Amino acid sequence: MLNSFNPFELEKLRLNLIEFRKHYSYLHLNLFNYNEYFSTVLQFDDINTAEAFLLEFIDEYKLAVSKFDVYGINPEFTETIIEQLRKINFYKTILEQLSFLESEIIRIETNFIKLTSVINGNKIAEKNYNIYFPLIYKPSNENYYGILESIKVRINKSTDKNHIIIVPSEKEIEDLILTQCSKSWELALRISNKYVKKLYPFHEVIISFSKKIGFYEGNSLGIVLTILFLEQILKFYNPTYTIKIMEQVGFTGGISETGNVLRMGNEIIIQKIRTVFFSELELFVFPKYEETYALKELSNLKEKYPKRNLKLIPVEEINDVLNRRDLVDIKKQNILIRSAKFIEKNWISAAATLILSIIFAYLFIVDWDDNPSIVKADGRLLYINNKNGKTLWTFEAFANRNELSSNFQRQIIKIVDINGDGLNEVISTKQINDLKNIAHNYNIITCYDKNKNIIWTYKFNDIVESERGTLNNEYSFNILDTLTENKIKSLILFSSNITSFSSAIYRLELKTGKRLPGTFWASGHVVDGIIKNIDQVGKKEIIGIGYDNGYEDLVFFVFNFDTLTTVRPTTNEYLIRNYPVCNMKAYIRFQKSDYDKYIGVRTPTFNFGSFYENEGSAKICFASAIGLNQEERAIGYEINSNLKDIDIVIVSTYRVRRDSLVVHGKLKPPLTDTDEYCNILKSQIKYWNGKEFVYRKDLD
């Protein structure tokens, strides 16, 4: 202990602690300062004086330690906290009030070991079933990001009106989130009409927060409340189907009355990603509006913890959550279990029908629905399921796991009712009935009925030529989408030459598989696209992304589909001959960056799966990849709806790699994540004006 004792110094420390705790309304955020104060005071040799300076804080200190949670906190900072607690625990024999620390240190260290294991890529064996959502601290702290709160809901019948009760019930909570609670409740009731025949007119809804922190505000509980309400409504009414939220899933995002997920803000999602990253969660659902910033922050965090397994799931509406079985399990109840629940709730009326329920249970236990509705993937296998999740078909997709992501599933398989009879057909670029000869049938697309009988097939074998010669007619198939014009339903496809550079976008009649007039030829493979009326005027456009072999650029293009066969402009050497140049709404070339040139790629590499429409901002977004690694994003491009203005987002992995080259003199400045570098990239982008390619400044 320290021999010198200065009561004035202690009083100064005491007043500083009192002043500091005024700045944070969350007691456990003061733990670091409490620890420093306790450690300093306990070093004085006068234990009686030390005790006098500590006892006024001991209850607050005990509460702060008990509320400290390793999740949502910088792990390095947690290590500092644990070390402080160990030092203070040394004095428990002198100051008996500190004896509680021993058990609390064990709790904190145990959870810290779990967290360390998770961020190093391991799975937690013992999982607690809770519904989680991240709460972030305001103001934010460089070490404290937020907490993971869980929520429980209980529903009862009400006689006079709807009652929504929130526990803990504070004025701040009621004012800020009651509106979102009401919207989520009404939305859940509407969805439940699909499963429950008749609802009571009024309900009592009790919402309780497990940690009872007391700083719940905003509308970010919208998604999780809606799903929880729906889950509890089905438990209360005990219909044929049940809904259960899966384990280790976190949610955030407000929701509108119609089920659309609302924007929350970029700074908020960044802090929430940090909170979830340092937790046990494996999946995190958030608004698609914030996808770019969420992915960027996840990439930043994984620079230090590259093995952390956290999957981000952006959603636009509530159905995006309900339709995913890795988030929400919707299934038929075993009739015996359902009967037992009914008896427990209505045991008098149920007693008379119990025997009949058991007899008829096995007559209805099998789900006879054989209508294809859902596509799922697992490794190299594709599953065709009915609407209840029952697997109808299984077949090998002959693709790697990345290619079976949702973005690629839609390119290789389409479930659609081709003739309006209420029964779905399956259109696949993979040959389901002929696995042995699949290598010989890669350029055939097939439409199957629900019994796997072939309705039609189509083989793309067009022959075109360029200055380089006649191109072979071996092409792959990819599904773009369906389109209805003039009462004709068509399937829009794009095919790429297996051994050469040509690609085509064309149409088949959905019902018969017959080729419809009109083909768009490109000198470079098309890799992704959507169909959308981008300016809300006239017909829908084809919006595509791909490569151009002539210019050796990554290209973005928009055109109206018609019955003519046209070509995309390129250099004379690669131009498809004998067809007019398409009058496109937009054609934009993204040239190689200095990093691309340094590593020697022929064209900027497209990051597969990055192409999407941000409905909130009406921008079309995609990203280039780092060299030939198509899984790592390099530069994100966000194209405005005017098809001229483009925002650039630098991904952290790319920034680190390029900046290291700049620092070592292998690439010229500026550094990567700067306005100067982004402006250099923008200045290289070229636009087709109908006659030639020009820069943005020359476009208007």
C-alpha cells in the first residue's frame, strides 16, 4: 500500500467520479472509472479512510459490475476491465463488501472466453433460445458499442379494447416506441389471418425486455416485434401452423403498416454491426437501405478478426424474413401436439373430443401439397419444396456453394405458373432427369411440370460472326426474369458463349418455350441484370452488367426490349456483324483502376452477387472485385436513376491492399479512401452518347 495519504487528493478523485457519472445514464458504462477510483483508493495504507471513500459508491459499483456484459464491447477494452477487477478483488479480505467480485469475475471471464471463441470462428455448442436485437449507446463510446437485448411477448384475450403493456414501463419508452408496437401488432394480425380463421376483437399484449436497461427508443424494434407478435398469436390460437424464430438470429429495423422495412441511418447501422459482431449471433437481419455501409463495416472488423462467422441478411419487407427458413421456421404442427395444447387450454370442452382427435390425427399428418413453391440450396444440391417447406425434388446443381447463393439460384432455376392454372412449373438450366448426361446438356433449358415431366426444352445455338471470325454456337443459360407484354408472358434469358466472347439476351414464350423475335448481342459476357421501368415512363427496360472484350472494361447498360436483333457497340475487331447498333438508354464503361493494371487483370473483375437495386435511393448498385477473387469486393458503384451520376464506395479490404502499394512506392498517391482517389476513378468512366464514348463532363 502507499504510505503517503493525502485526503485532498482523494476528495478530488471522488468529485471527479461524481462528475463523470453524470455524463452517462447507463451505470455499467462507468465501470472503467469506478475501477480506477477503487484501485487508487485501496492502495492507501489507511484502510479506514479508504473505506470511508468507497462505501458511498459500493452499491453503485456492485450494480455496475453485475450489469457488465462482454458482448457489444471492444474485446481489448474488456481485457482491461477484467484485469482491473482482478486487482480490486485482491482486497476482498480487507474490505468485505468486495467479496461479490469473485463470482462476478468468473461470470465475466467465462463469457469472454465464449466471445473470444466466436470471433475466432468457432460455434457455440450451448445456445440460449432468445429473440435478440442490438441496442446502441447514445452518445456512442469508442469501446462500448451497445448491448444485445432480448424480448418476450405474452398475449391474452381482452374484453373492452386492445392493451399494449411494456415492461419496464417508462414514459420515455411509451412515447418513443408505442407507435411502432401498434404498427407491428396490426401488421402481425393481418398476416395471421392466413393461419387463424377467426380472431378475438381485442387482445392484451405484454412486451417485456429481459435486461430492463431502460433506454429503448426509436422504431428499430419493428421487424422483431412483428415476428414475435405473429409467433405468439399462433401459439395463443393454436392453428394448424406454427412459427418459430431460429436460434442465434438478431434483428433491427423499423417497419411500416404495409410491411416495408424502414431506413435507420448509416451511423446507426455501423454501430449496430459492431455490437452484433462482438456477440454470439450468427445471422443479423437489417434494412437493405443500409447494406453498403453494413458490409463495409463488417469488412473493416474482419480485417482484425477474419475468422468471425457472421452472415448479414438485408431485407426490404417483412416477407423477406418470413420466406427464409434459416430465420423463421414455419411448419405444420403434429396433430397430437396441437391437440395437447388445445386440451391444456380448453380441457373441459376438449375431453369429449380427445379420442376422435387421436384417431383422425394420422389421417391428416401427411402434407399432400405437391405444388413446387420454394427453391433451397445446400452445398451442391438444390431442393424444390412446397409452400410448407416439404421437399418434393432434390437434384445436383453441379455448382459450388457460392454459386448457389440466392442471387445465383434465380439465374439457374425459376418456379412460375406458366399457364395460369394455379399449379407451378419449374424452369431449370440444370437437367433434373438426366444427371448422367448433364455434361452434354449444359446448353439446354427445360420446363418441368410438378411431377418432373418435361413440358418443353430449348437449346440456344445461334451463330454470329465478327472481324475475328465465325463464333461457335455453344452457350450457357442464365435466367434473368419473366416479362409480360401485350398479354404474352415471356422468359428473359441471357446466354454466354462457352469458349468465346459473345453473349445474347433474348426471350422465350413462357407457356411453350418457343423463341420470340428480338435478340440483343454483346461482345463480352453478361453476368447479371434486372428488369425494371427505371424512369416510370413507357415499357420496362433490361438493366445489365457485364464485360466488353473490345474495350476490356466492366460495362453497365440499359435498353428497351423490342422485336429487332441489335448489337451493343464495341471496337471494330469484336463488333458482332450484320446487325444494327442498339439505341440504348445507357451504356457506361468502367475502366481498370491503377490497382487492376498493377496486378495485370484484363478487365476489372465483377464481384458476383453484388448487383442489386436499392429501392430506397432508386440507385442501381454493384461492385468490382479484388483481382480474380470474385468474392472480395474492391470498389462499389452506385448509379443514380438519371443514369449519369455515380457514387463510389471504397471497400476496406481494397483500401488496405492498395494503400500498402502506395506507401511502398509501387502505386502513385493519393491514398485510396479519399475524395481525390474517388474523383480519379469517376473521371475515367465513359458514357455512350449514341455516337461515341464521352466523359461525364461532356455528356450534358
